[in-house]
Amino acid sequence: MRGAPAPAWPAAPRSPRRPRRFPEKPPARTGQTKHPRHPGFWKMLAVATCVALLGCLQAQKLQGHVSVILLGATGDLARKYLWQGLFQLYLDEAGKGHSFSFHGAALTATKQGQEFMAKVLESLSCPEDVAPSRCAELKDQFRRLSQYRQLKTSEDYVALSEGVEALVRQEGGREAGRLFYFSVPPFAYADIARNINSSCRPGPGAWLRVVLEKPFGHDHLSAQQLATELGSFFQEEEMYRVDHYLGKQAVAQILPFRDQNRKALDGLWNRHHVERVEIVMKETVDAEGVCSLCLQPEGKERRRAGQAAGDLLAPRGLQPAQSRVYQGDFLLIPTASGALGVNVHPSSNQKDKASSLPKEVARAVVPAVPSVSRFGFILMSGKALDERVGYVRILFKNRAFCAQSEKDWVTAQSPCLPQQIIFYIGHGELGTPAVLVSRSLFKPTLPSRSWKEVEGRPGLRLFGRPLSDYYAYSPVRERDAYSILISHIFHGRKDSFVTTENLLASWVFWTPLLDSLAREVPRLYPGGAENGHLLDFEFAGGQLAFCQQQVEQLVLGPGSAPMPSDFQVLRATYRESPLVTAWPEELIAKLASDIEATAVQAVRRFGQFHLALSGGSSPIVLFQQLATGHYGFPWAHTHLWLVDERCVPLWDPESNFQGLQTHLLQHVRVPYYNVHPMPVHLHQRLCAEQDRGAQAYAEQISALVTNSSFDLVLLGMGPDGHTASLFPQSPAGLDGEQLVVLTESPSKPYHRMSLSLPLINRARKVVVLVMGRLKRDITMLVSRVGHEPKKWPISGVLPGSGQLVWYMDYEAFLG
């Protein structure tokens, strides 16, 4: 394609020359009531009307130029699906008012990229109803509109934008929009997004749409970081996150089916009649897992039942602590009240992948809906199984008993027949998308323009019954999911795509559950048909269990060896109190989990949890961990207090409260009346003795905290041995009756407010967090000294009837 001429556009009507302006009609004489008698008047009026209508129609047709840029154009996804999807877009939209250009872009060198594109474009296919000669013509047009370019530097993006603008000028029209499809790994998103935003945005009046492929992060934190990064370059309405299962025709029919058959379903779609729901994605290959999700329209959503994606309902009821979950490198089977997993190592070359697979193998959402929450949802995504098939199956309870033998059930449409609704996503024995409803249930209504009844296929059995047992419907025209989604993107339809809000909501649910699998012992299976009954399980009373138990291994098998993380958290003693030490990431994770456990226990016993937090830099990572990784934390029953505060306005960047607000409070739901900042700024003065701010804070503590005993106090340790804002040079607060004191710091800002040492020592639990190599010397020194708070205030921390626990990273502890 080197040196190829500029793309020639498909034959589309050109703008006619501007019509000659007719002279204006002279103003009517006063009192004139009849039309002029000029013989050519009516002819001129007709011509003017026709010209005006033609101009309107022409304006509608010439809607501008659309540029589609496929990033990662030489990749596997592009070869298998995306180029065909773009070709289908051209077939659907050519001649409807837009002109197009298609740009394949990648890091691949120009010559190799052009050769790859030539092969892919040659392999494109047309729908069956397109004649071969017409198909060849359309493919030739699409090839002439497509070109490859290497995108590697910021200058390449500038050149791309200039090339698009040149094509628009050559066409003599205007630019309607640009569509960038990111078929690249997520680590490349930021650089590409930055270049698009700075160099490749279309001009005013034209739209920009960017399409993002899975995976959208590997846990909640990474997904949040990616979303924040992309959000700095693109607006939410410009981003389209693709999960291609949302483009599957059977999946897209679920909500419309609910709406179109509401009369029949309203009495059935509840816990009294539904036995369970199975959402199954089985694969024969042993690659990355697929996604499945469950949707239900409720309330206002019923009016939007045609939107296949709908709104993800808040996933509740499946928590790591409440579920029995087994790790499965290739198969994960969770339910609303428990989960079950199995593992496969079909060959030795898979063993090195085991550690990275669990977060990739299965993603699903279990909704907690009052009308259905008392029956089971079984969601299964598995690899290396006996067949490739996907379906959503609703099984209804059946208490009927029939005196007739089973051979008479079908003809009589007996109530003893299984009663189920199946949204058959594809593949399997049927081989096509379909909607199946048991004849013993009801005859469904589906849109006749897009769905037709399936012809009889003698001998075919689905879920243990012949096809004749079902009312079966398949699409009139079967379409690839990517073709459907690309069409939706072109038309600006967002209902089949994952929003940022829903993406983060799903990771909020799955991250703790997936993290809980890290130390589960997996069940091995050979893969394929050899699995036999090894993976069969039963679901009863809200519990899952394997039907066939495995023989216990007396010798550790492949993948069963302890993980490195098992040895990273060490327990010892420091100053005769418990010591937890680890690398920083594991230390913070352990501390956050321990705080959550303390909070849950306090709320269970007393109904409230009173937590006092220190400021400074060390707690920031802890705040972030609590905000993003602990969704079971009882924030609604938590009171947050400050251990100390700098005498600056609360909105000042140096304010401890401002750090707490930035890194924790704005991310969690704590009632505002449960947040207690220190009153350092009263009457437009900072820490003035006459304002009695310290006494006011002490009175607030006495009024709200039983016996003024915090459930947990988080402290740090400074390089001079200070803790909170209790300093060696300032004896205030080291003893006496005061609960809250004003102190002096040796560094700016000099004035501080702090909880006193006697108040800290009333706490039920005190945690001291020490991190960083700079703390090594003071850590060694304090380990040897006795009770000398005037020299080293931290040495005076010893709860009278509570517990003291030290958390140190290896650099602070070992240097």
C-alpha cells in the first residue's frame, strides 16, 4: 500500500450549486386580499419550494466525514473481529450521509503493517444476502478508504490529525467526528490518551469517541487509577468500555423479554416460583476467562427494558467472610450465599501461569434484589471443560405429580415437564443464539422483525429434553457482537457499555473476594471430557458442595507449595508488646485488616467504634488502603477523632484534618456528625488559650466516648521519640488530669493541639505505626530505654487496661 493514492470516497451525491436567488416579491398594496394575477407566480413558487426541500434533504445527507482509527490494528483481536466489524459498519452506513476513512495504526513498521492489513482486508466477508459481485465492489471501496500508519511518537499523532484534516478539505465538507478504538494493552492507554487529547482531537462541532477493551484493571485500586488517568484526558460521554458479551443478541434480549412478557412473568418471577438461576460460560480452551452478569429491571428500569446493559444492581450478600470459596485457576462457581471453585493444570507449561490466573478467570455480578434474594444464583465461568457454550437458565419449581408415564408428557404438555426459560448465548449443541421457553410454561412474545421460531431438529436434546419441548426462537439475522457494538458506538448509544461508576462498583465487590482466594487449596482436574463427574456439585439449602470428594493429598502437589507472601508478615515483640513487621505493602494491608476487625467487634459489642487517628505522612497509605480495599468496614457506626492537629486552618494543606479528608473521608460514607476535627480555629484565631479549644474537645470526648476510652488510637513515632504532638522539649500533656493540651513543636508550625498521654493510655487498643529507614536509629534507641516520657514521649505509651501493638516495616526495624 506504499505510495497508494489518496482514498477515493464512495459515490455519493455532491452538493448542488447554490440556486440562483429569485427577486423578492414587491410588498402587497394596503387592503389587497387576493394573490397576484401574474401568470408565472405559481410556477416560481413551486420551483422555490422544490429547491428549498432539495436543500434540506441534501443538508441531511451530507452529515460530514467520520475517521475511524483502530489502534493495535495488527493484533489478534483486530484480525479476528474488529476489521470485520468496521467493514460491517461501512456496509450499514455507506450512502446514508457520512463519508468515511479507516486508519489502521500500530507500532509495527509501515511496510509490515501494510502487508498485514492487505491480507486482513482481503479476507473480509459480506452478509449472505449480498451478491458476490456487489460484495467484491464493496470490499474494494473499503480497501481504498483504509490505510495503515505507524503511530509511535507524538509527531505521528500530529501527522495523523493533519492527514484527517487534509482528507476533509479534499472532500469539501466538514468533519463529523473521530472514533479511536484501543485494541492495545491497558498499560499503553495513558500515553495514547495523552497524545489524542493534545494532538488528535477534532475541531469544534465534531465528536470524539474512544473505545476501551478489557481488562479494565486487575482489582479495584488499579481500575480506579486507570479510570482517574483516563478521566484526565477524556470526558465520560466520550469513553466506551467494551465487554463484547453485552453485544450478544441473546444477552441483549433479556430485558426486552422481561418487558414484553410481563403479563405472564409477573406472577412467576419471584422466590416463590424460581428454584435457581444458572449463568454459565463454558470453554474448552485454557485461556483467559470470560464475563457474565445478571440484570433485572426494577421500578423506573422497567421503562428502559430495551436497554440490554441496564444498570448494575448493588452487589450484596456475597462476602469473603461469609462464603466458602475455593480457588480455581480455570473455574470459579460463586452463588449468592456461597461459592465453589476448582483448578486445572492440564499440562506442565500451565504451572507457571497459576499465580497470575485467579483474577482473570471469572468475573460476575450477583444482584441482591428483594424479589429474588432467597433463591440461588449459580454463576460459572470455566476453562478446559468438555464443551463451549454460554447460557442463562431460569429453572422454576415444579411440585406436580403426573400419573401418566413420561412418554405421554410431551404431547399433553404435561405440568410435570421441566419448566424453564433459557437465554442461549451461543455455541453448544444448538450452535446459534436463541430464547427457549418450556411449552409447559407459556408461549412467549418476541419481536417478529428480529426473532423467528426455530425449525424442528429431530434428535437434538437441550438440558435433557428434546427441542420440541420448547418454544424456541432465534435471530432473523445472526450478527457478530463486535459488529453490533461498533454500530452502537458510531450512533452514540451508551446503553451497551460499561460506565466508570458500574466498573468500579463491580471491582468493589470482587476485589475482596478474589483476594480471599489467595491461600485456598485448589481442586485439580485433567481438563476436557476426562473430568468425568469430578466437577459435579450440588446446591441445597444455600450451600454448595462437590458431589464427588477428592482423595486427600499426603504429599504437596504442583502449585500447592506455600506462597512467598505467606512468609512476609512476621510476629515478634518490641518493648514487651506485640510487634508485626513486614514489607510496607503487606504491613499496611495487615494493619488495615486488623483495624477493620477491631471496628467490627466494637460495633457488634457496643454499637459504635471510636477511632483516633494521627496525622503526618505515614498514615496516608493506611487511609488509602482503608478507603479502597475495606468495603465491609462499619463506617456508618464509626466516630473519627484526631490524635493531634497543627494550629492552621482546617483547609490548609498542612492540616491533619485536610489529609484525613483528602485520603479517607471523601471516599467513605461516615455520617458528618461522627467526624470530630480538633477546634484549632475559633473566632478567627488559631489555638488561642482564651478560646478554650482544648477544653471543648475534651468535653466532647467525655460526652461521647464511654469512660473517655477510645476503641483504637493510631500513633506514629518521630525521629526524636515524639508521638502525637507530645515533644521532649514540651512537657505539656505527659501527665496530669488534662485530656487535650496545647503544645509547642520544634518545627513549623510550632503550635499544636494534642491528646494527652494519660488519655491515650485509657484506650482499649493503641497501635504505633513506624515506617522508613530514617526511623531505624530511634527504633533501636527506644527498644533499649525504659519508661522515660520526658526524654522520649513514645516510651510513655502503655495502655493501663488495653493493648499496645507495634507495626514496623523492615527498613524501620532492620535498617
